[in-house]
Amino acid sequence: MISRSHSQPIRCGAISAFANFDALARGFKHVVSLLPLFDPVEHRQRYGDSSETPNVLNLALRIFTEADDMPEADWTNKMDAFINDRKDLLVPRGVRRVSVVICRRGQYPWYYTLRDMDGVWREEQALRNVEPALALGGRVVFNISVRNHVAGSNW
């Protein structure tokens, strides 16, 4: 519980589902662009040096064909490389966590959460296969709004 005298940053998140990895690669930049721009100087002034960036990105992959799937170790390597190759998109949006859920037909979803650890995005292994919002605990109040992508976009 947060005391009334201690302020917390407003946290924003973006969530999107994709049919496969190729669709994720096409749509990633757009989904990240839905997050507000982040000012690290203002954030430090308001919340202190120890406050982590506030925003999160949640990505779901609907892997329903064998051609789109791969072993867990390959998913891990591919997602690590994908996120690290695009970290320049995440920093200006104040992203602190990227969670990926792999949804396979008839199976429990596979959760994979990455955080920036000293400039390299790596898996937060304590959160493997646990929905991050539940794993991180605390009382969270959500104010959710839907933002549709532009009709006819090819992502």
C-alpha cells in the first residue's frame, strides 16, 4: 500500500496480439508508438533517482501452426535479439518491462518477461511462465482505453 504522502508515477501500457513473429516485426513500432513520450529528467525530479521507468509493453503471439512455432530456447533467443535490436524505440517511451505471451492451441500460455539490465534487455527469469501483473503483486488500478489501429494498415 502506498501512503498518501508518497506519489507514484502514472504508468501506461500497450498490449497487442499478433498472428506470428513476422506480424509482430511489422507491427512492433506502431504498438510502441501508442505509449506516451517519456521525459527522464522530469521523472527523476518528481520521483527520485531510484524510481524505475513507468511503462510496460505486453505482446501476445497466437502460434496456431507448426510452421510459426519453435522450441522454447529458440523463442528466447529470437525475442532477446528482437527487443535488443529495437531498444532505441523503448527508451523514449519509458518502457521498463516487455512481456511476451506465446499462445498455442490447447496449451497453457508461455510467458516471457524482459527488462533492461544495465543496457541489455534480458529475461526476468523469476517471472517465467507467470503473468507479470500478478507476479509483481500490489494493488493496481487500471484505467483502460481502447485505441484501434488505422484501418487498412498492414501490420
